Amino acid sequence: MANFKSNNEIDGEIGQTIERLPSMQRGVSQLLFNYLPYRTVDWEDGLAIVQLANIRFSAVWEEERKTTLLKEIDQHFDRWRARGGTVDTVFPLPLREPERYTVGAPDSIDATVLQAALICQRCGQLIFDKKFQKGESLRCPHCQSPRVHQFPFVFVHGCGELYTVQEWMPATKKNADSGALDATHHPIRCEQCKKSTDLYVPGRSDRVKDMKVLCRKCNAEVLDRFTARCHRCLKQFKKDGTGALADESTGTVVSKLAMRLARYSASDTYYPQTLSVLRLDRPRLNSTDDRISTTLYRILPQSRRPDANVSPADTIRVLSDRLKAAQSDPAEQSRLLQLIAEIASGKSSGPSLTEPSLLQSVSADLEKAIKESLAFRATVSTMPAAEKARREGGTSEALAQDVQRRQASLGVDELLYVEDLPIISATYGYTRRHFEPTYEELGAQRLPVQIRAFPPLQKGAAQRLSKAELVGTIPIPAREGEHEGLFLSLNPDRVIAWLALNGVQLPSLQLPPIARILAALEPADGDRYYDSIWQLPVLRLVFGLIHSLSHAAMRAITRYAGIDRTSVAEYIFLPLLGCVVYDNSSSFKLGGIATLVRDHLAAFLQNMEEEAIECLYDPECADHKGACHGCIHSPEISCRVFNHGLSRAFLIGGHAPWVDVSANNRINGFWESNGSAE
């Protein structure tokens, strides 16, 4: 923990506050998604800027429990590199060295003061000299105002480096002998008086282009803009032999080293790299002998069909525990008793594994999606939303009919209340400058963004867990919980009719509707985040429709469930033509979605159809992609595929998002078609 007073020799209000700086205690969700290592945030009441540092865990996972999560992280790394990004070499190989990772529930995080120049909020005076007398109140040396704060802008680079504005700034110079670039530091100093004591930033604009530095004494312009160069990358370029002057003349090295000035709290300075994984190995809670599950089983090759990986005894034990908890719900008790009897007699073992496959071949990504869908159908407790509302007395007969009418109008086949969606959420690193693998700078294209690792676990954190062997391991804050949500799926026949309206004629008329749709989908070739979705003619329509429906539901759910947009997440089940939108704010159920189902189900459906697909940037948004932060885009931590494949045009019709605005390509909206191809 840094001591601000000893580091900066400041007493006064800021120093006295930081001298008492403890570890930050926050909720698990905040420590999992927001208060993360190397992020810069306000210290409590804004008196100082701190950078978060070492994380501490309340508990850690056993080695065997980490396997699924580390496999997912390894796939994230492969995808990142394939798209032009880089991964910090500090990261161990997730699958080969799992013991070098520590996964667990975060408890607190240390913070250190961000070392930066000070600025007077009244006159704009820059203060680099921090040597004040003991007990002296911190005041501006020019106007004596006590409104002195740290300069709130920092430099960030795609490699993950962050520099603050100080008297000496990182720069480069040409080596006279070799012609290569060398690292150096340039002072922010007046060239006429050779001093830094009378510098100020005029005006109060937060726009970077307006931030000039002037000298009061000489009335001269010292800087027309702040600049910095990344020394970490320059060192790597020199090691690789790419720092020659010839490269500099083309702008390549300069572009790669250029850092961006941004406010310390802006998104440019920190993007957490998060993921959500559905747990697939739970005991069965439902019978899988329904029509949809049978079809999905038969799509898979016989040798790769999932069988029950939990014994019937374990399943009956779980169901018995739920039976005890459902004493006040006779209907649920009856359902559970019937299911226990079916499992005991062997009647709910699922479709026969010897039935012939419906499709000749299934891609790897579709196979995984089908297995996730089957696990959802078999292991997650669900109930028709209208039935739950009726049981809890939240709907009249007239209101139930209104819900049914609106559901049919939207083409929603199933609308289920989800009680216990098993999701693992984790944050495994961070990036700066951009959340995508590449970015642009000074005309240069596809500059790499690096995923950086969190600081290794410290001795104190390991001792707290009584696990000395964890010292030096890479921490991954994670949470596994059962979340409540809403499952929405689309009517397969209506989707087929909609595809026909948009020029897609499906083969294999003899197959069940869902099998016909899945048979026509192009393989994503491991592109789990659908970065290239617009190049796949059928998949972009089917996935785009479901994904856009999911985001419209997420937007509507925040209004009626009392959940913030950053606390609503999604899970897409493409083989089910559906999605689950769920409350991701904690590992236990807060009841907001249950309240929505009981009291606001009809209003939710109406809002999803009307208000949730409006955009304050129309008509410009509708004429381009049909999706932006003003309508159905969601925060990065909420969308599993980073807002790819979205457009309101899939729902309400409009310009095709995969072509230029000048092209006259239009999509017939799913809600326009009303289920009939004319």
C-alpha cells in the first residue's frame, strides 16, 4: 500500500486523506467487473485518484473445478491472437499450467495513489513541485486557492501501458550513430525562462485538443498539445530489430508508439476482459423427453450424443431437497414427485441413443451449442411465465389473454421464468485503448491490442487463505451462481416463413422445422464471438434475429425488474431459437425478474415491441447498422459476443447492416412479416 505523504512529501488535505488509505471493500459484483487491478478510480469523495492493485480472495477454487473456466480462457486467447491482438507473456498456458492460476471469489483490493502533476481548479496552474512544509495546507502557488487536484488525464497505449502527466514525459529521439529511435524524457518547461513554475492550462475544457500549456511569465506557448511515446513497446521494437529510422520515416514506429490522452475514468483507459460460461454437469431436474430435446438429440451423431453424466441417485437427492423447499407450492411438489418417479423407473432417461441422426454432419460450434441447449432443457428449473404469474395471483383472466396475444404477435413460442441458470462469470485480464484486438492510430491500421494480466498474488493474500503455494500465481476473480431470468424462444415455423421473405429457401422439407433451420446454417469455424457474422448469409439472419430479440428484452427488463443495464446479461441458445436474459448482479436471486413476471408481464412484452427498439439517433442509426449505444447495444460485460450481429432491422425491418448505407438492401422484419410469406 503506497503512502501518499512519503512518496510526494505532501501533507495538507489530499495527503492526510491518502495516509489513511485502507484496502477497498466492495461487493463481489463490483470486484468482479468494475474494481479491478490497474484500473484508475476516484478515492471515495474525489480528493485523489488511485490505481487499484493487488486483489485478495475470500475463497479459492479447487484444481479440478478450474478446468472448464481455463479452457474457455484459452479459447479466448486463441481468438484474440487470430484477430491480430497479442497476449501478455506473463500469462501461463491455461491448459498446460493450470496450477499457476488462482481462481476464486474476490474479497477486497489494494489501492495506490496515482502519481501525477497537480492542477489548480481555479486558475489552471500546473504544479510539479510537491515539496510542501510539514503541516502546511496545500494551496495553489499562483492564486492561493485550496482547490488543487491531481491532473485528471492519463496517457494509454494499446499494449496496456498507462502514463500520467508529470514534469518529465516519455519521448523518443533519433540515435545519431545508428539512426534508430532511443527512449528519452522531455520536460514540460518554458523554452524562454527555462522554468516549470509558471505554467498553466487555460480554460476549463476537457477536450484534449484544447489543452495547451502556456507560461504566465513569458506569455509564451509551451505546448500546443500533450504527447507521449510508449517506452515499453520501443524496448520490444529494438529487441526485434524494428526500431530503425527507416521504419520511423514511414510512420510505422511512430504510430505504434503514440499514446492517447484520455480522462483517467474514461473507458479508453481500461476495458475488463470478462466471460460467462454455462455449467453443463449438473444433475437432471427436468425430463428431456419433449419434442424439441428429442429433435436436438437426433441432430447430433450417435457417438457424440450426451448421456446423463450424473447418477440417478444424485439426481433424486437434488430433487428431494427441492421437494422439501417447495412445501408451500402443491403444484411444484406434484411435478417434482412425478419426475422423481420417472427417474426411479427409468422413464426420463432421454431419447434413445440408437435413433438415427437427422443430419449427415454437424459442425463443432453447432454441436457445442446443441449440448448447451440440451443441458439447459434438462438441468435448469423453468416454468411458463404466464403460469407463474397465475399461481402467484399477479394476473387476471383478461390480463392472461393479453399476455398470450402479445406473445403470439411477437412470434414468441416459449416464454419461461428461469429459476436457477448456472453461470460462471470471471474476469481474466484487461486491455487499454480498445476492447477489440486491433485499433487505428495516426493513419496506421490494425495496431495490436494486448490483453494484460493482473498482478500476481502476494504473500499476504496467500497467507490469508493458508495456502503459501499460491504466491506468484495469476489471480482470476470469478463467481459461480444460479441466476433468475427469462427464456424467450421464437416459433420455428414463423422463422422459416420469415427466412423465405428474405430470400432464404430451406432444404429438407421432411425434417422437423428446427432441424431444417440448423441444417442451413453455415459453420462459424470457431468464431465463437461472431466477429465475421455479416459474411455468412443464413447465419447472420438467424443469429441476428435471436441476438437482437435478446437485446430488446434486456433493454425492456431493466425498466420493470429494477436492474441496471450493466447487471443484465444474456445467454444465446441458437438451436432453441432462443435466449435467456438474466440478472447477473449477484450470485443469489434478488427477485426482480420474479416480480416482473408476476406484476408486469404484459407491460414488458409491450415495451419490448415498442419502446425497446426505439433509438434517439434515428433516422441515422436505422439507415446504417440499426444498432448503437442509443438503442440495443449493451455494455461489454453484458453481451457475450461484444454486440456483434445486432440490428433492429431483423425485428422491425430496415437497411441491411452488412452493406454500405448507399446500397438499397432491405431486410423484411420478423415482426413485420406476421408469420406469412406473401
